[in-house]
Amino acid sequence: MEQQEQPGQPGQPGRPGLQGQGEWRRSAWCGELRASDAGREVVLNGWVAHRRDHGGLIFIDLRDRSGLVQVVFNPQTDPEAFRTAETLRLEYVVSVAGQVRHRSPGMENPKLPTGEIEVAGHTLTVLSTSKTPPFVLDRAPSVDENLRLRYRYLDLRRPEMQRNLVLRHRLAQKTREFLNARGFLEIETPMLTRSTPEGARDFLVPSRLSPGTFYALPQSPQLFKQLLMVSGFERYYQIARCFRDEDLRADRQPEFTQIDIEMSFVEREDVMQLGEELIATLLGEVNVRVELPLRRITYGEAMLRYGSDKPDLRFGLEIQDVSQLFATSGFQVFARAVASGGVVRALVLPGGSDLSRRELDQLVELAPRWGARGLVWMLAEAEELRSPIAKYLGAGEEAALRKQLSVQPGDLICLMAGPEKETAIAMGRLRLFLAEKKNLIPPGRWELVWVVDFPLLEWNEEERRLEAVHHPFTSPRQEDVDLLATEPLRVRANAYDLVLNGVELGGGSIRNHRREVQERVFEALGISPEEARAKFGFLLEALEYGAPPHGGIAFGFDRLVMLLAGEETIRDVIAFPKTQSGADPLTGAPAAVSAAQLGELHIIPEVPVA
RNA sequence: GGAGCCGUGGUGUAGCGGUUUAACACACCUGCCUGUCACGCAGGAGAUCGCGGGUUCGAUUCCCGUCGGCUCCGCCA
């Protein structure tokens, strides 16, 4: 790979390139030729993207990873090359030797960066032919995604996909550059590790050497990076592959990548500062400028005002609490909700009275799907509030509501009542729904926010126990430690999430580096010392051998690339992603294996195998 | 585990409140064309309408099931 030119380094002298027939080695990149290259003799390598055969003149758009350039073949000047050009088809791989020249006036193509010039092809070598592609590469975005994945190597030839993966590469390199400059060490951790309880479902790998036992693929390098802190590496990072066997979504794949960071002798502020500087640097790669420090919002405030722990701050539509106002209301549904410890929440859609009756009914219909008990709407007119529940409200109540919510005539008010958390979440979903429906999200906005002061623990109704909101190694805030035994749900975590445009980009925490605090957390979680030892014994033990205070953060790399690439699914920024059912149409994974293979692994199949 | 949407030549779609030669565009093949750039013109080939079952004289069309894809809920420490 010695003397070939690299994209991004125009002007490098390539090999001479034209010495004798059969010389096909590249001396220039298609997409980088400009008017200033006119007169140059070049050798191009690439794929036939388009061909326009005029009978007496053939145009080829030649594509390599740098872009497109037009090549012309003229039978008068280069009869042999012309005859070969007649045989070209889409996606043939060719080498062209020719001369760069200005196009005649009026013949320039302003749509192409290379549109001022073209290459007069003198010598043409077909390096590889191609079957007719199963889809037209130009139109791939509208092609069935299953087909794109089955022929992913063709899909990836498209400039959009190349651009995405180039961006991904640049962001990864920028991340390394940023962290290297700050004294971080890139250290790999095992992919074959031990299954630990809590968290997502593990992918398991059977052990051949120890019948009946299994490795697990890591859900994250969490425990290892903490051990590396105990080891004294002080600053670690890894662009780490993680595995979680849960159902897929547009932004969730069973294997994904995170930027994983851990630091010793730091407090919350240190990690947050580093984290936001990193993200600001990466956003800078796509020319998005971010003002630091980033704003912060507490978990409680986020849930109240936005109904989400990952609030989208690109638009307003804030939720307001009107519980007090309805505590003594004539509308019994709301009054009872408040009396039983619940809340009433309101959201004002300015000018929302233009919604049709049908659209209002749709809101009411959707509310239960968002987890609400119901939804009440009110249309603000000049004098009164028009609403199905208007007759239950006193005039004073109406006035108070209008005043507290600063309602203007023509506004729509939406109300929900019920237990605090589910009402908040339902209002949050309503908020997003209305924002999308009314196009309230301005394009080109980048709203980053830290969410802090998460509760350390939450109640899992299904399992009838407390569980960690982040993970069991997150430390409680110092001032809340004593609440662990008495009011565990009020304990705030030393944790922080970074949210971009309503997408959770990453999160982290300061860990428990003292065994006794860790044990108190386990106690609150209802994990006995024996159980803790059995499951996390190696970490607890490590904490007894001089563990420094430490903490870290991890960012979802795929999601970050997706947002910066302007894509709507992380599949478009992953070279070989899986479908929603976890399959790879290209390789056919997952697939059956032979009985012999299973036998070696001491596995008895429940279903017949090949 | 659940809900919704989709499945018609290679690709993207149309069609059908039951009987048609299943239409259009792109791609493909042949011919013509020296300035196109999603080239153009003329002609051609190409579809058991995802699969299975049901209703019917007759199903691509209606019904049920199933498979696959996508979106979402649950799930994702």
C-alpha cells in the first residue's frame, strides 16, 4: 500500500501510472479531480456508476470511494478503449488511463464537484465484471431494507452509506485523539466473560472445556473498567462492543458500540466536564458548535416539565402541575386523583383549538396507550373553556386555570390525572406527539442537556423489590447515604445522563469504591452478603485492596453517529446490522449447527438439528 | 409476549366494492444515436400477485392462518 494516493491528500504524486499496457494502478481519485488538474494524465480505478452510450461517444460515470467523475471514450481518438467501453455494464470494475481536461463551455455539470472537468479515456481495462445488481444503487433508500441487507456489500457502495461509515471512522478517531491527549489508555477487556445478574438478558457461549458452563458476552465492560481503576491505570477508555439479548428497535441492535470511559481520583464534575468536552468536540466534526458548560436539569424537574428522563429541549410545550387547583374541584375524577396522592398535569398547545373534533378524539383514544387513565381537553375561547367536563367546573376554577397556565384564546389545554410517575410519562408522550403533529421541532437544532440527581433505586412492581436505576455499583450522593436504610427511594445517585435532542446519548456515575457503602447499597437492594459474594465477589474483593475513588461514563456510539449523520436508524451507520428479528440476511445468521458441534459443547438440542 | 403498517416482473409502485392480455416507471436485452450527465428514440424479454387454507362457478382482489420486513409498547442494570 505504499505509493497510492489517499483521499484527503490531493496533490500527492502518485505512481507514474502510464508506463505500458496493463498498468492499472491508481494515480488519482475520481472525486478529487478539479479544474486545476486539467492536463494531468491519470489512472483511475473504480466502479461503473452510470453509462451513457451515444453510439459514437460513450460517457461513463466512474465511482470510487472519493466520489464520481465522468470519463469519455471517443472512437476517433481511442478506438480500442471505445470498443471495450461498449461492453461496460453497471458496477463493472475498471481501470481507466486518460487525460483530465476542462469540459467545453456550457457542458459543465454544477451538480458534481468534479463537474468542471472530465477524463478522456485512452486505455480501459476491465478488472472485474458484474451481474446486473438486484437493485439500482441510486435508488436504494426506497428499496426494501431486507434486500439491502442481503446485498449489503452493494448497498454500502452508495455514497450515502460510504459517507456514514467515513463519519463513523472520523468520530472514532477523534474520540481516540481527544482521550489520548488527556492521558487515557485504550485497554481491551474480554468478550468471553461471566454472566452477572441484573440488567439485560445475556448472550451465552457454551464452554467446551467445562461441560455445562457458559461464558456470557459483555453487556458492557463495566466491571472490568472498575477493576482497571483498582489496578491503577487511572484513565481508561475503549470503543467497546457490547451485547444485550433484548428486542430490537430503530436505535437498538443486539450488538452495539459504546465509548467507554473510566477515571480515578475524580468526582462527578470531573467526569461530566470531560464528557461534555468530548461530545462538543465530536459535534464540532460536523460543524455543530456547542456552548459549554452544558445546561443541567434534575431528574425530578425533567419528569415534571417534560415527562421524560431524556427530555427533548428543541421545543417548549412544557408540562405544568395543576394538582392543587383541582384538589377541591367539582370534577370528581381529578379531585379523587389528588386526594389519593396522585397529580393532575396540564399542557397548553398554543393555537391548538384548530384541532378538529376527530383529532381531539384521537388524543383521548391514544392516552391509554401512553399509560394514562384518560385525557381531558379544553378549548380556550374568549370567555369560556369549551370542554366535555366544562359543566363540572366552577367559574373560579376556570379562571384560576387560565391564569396559572397563561391561557390565550385559541389555545388547547390537555389534562391528565393519576399516579405521579405514569401521569408524567403519559404527558411526556403527549408532548412529543403534539410536537411532531404540529411540526414544532425546528430542524438544525442541537439541544444537549445533562440529567442529574436520578434516584439511586426504584421499585419494581413485578418483582416486588427495589432495583438499581443505573446499575448496582453507582454510588449514592454523599449526603443521602444515611437514607439508604430508612427511605431508600429518596436516595439520589451520583449519576448523570447526557441527552441530545431527546435521545439518551450516554450516562455514567461515580462508583462505590468503599466496600462498606457498596454493601449498604446491596442491602437496600435486598441482596444478601452471600448472594453479593456469589455474584460480584471478585469486584467486592477488589474493593478491599485499595480501590481509588473512581467514576466514568459511556456513550452510545451508534446513536451518536446516527444523530450526526442525520439518519433515523442506527442500522444506517453500522456496516452489517441485524434485522428486527436479530437476523443477518447476508450471512444467514443465526443458523443451525451440526449435532457434532453441539455434542462437543455438551449441548442437547431441544429441537432437531441438521 | 402484544399492537399497527407493509408484501404484485430484478427494483419501486398501480390495480381489482370477484371474471381484464395484471398496468406504469426504472433496471435488463437488441437496434439507432458524437456532448450526455437519472442521455434520448424504437423494439423485446421478464410476474405461479410471499406461503398455506377457506368462501365462491371463479380469488392477486374477500376471510383465517403463517412467514418475512418495518415502527411502536413491554423488555433494554
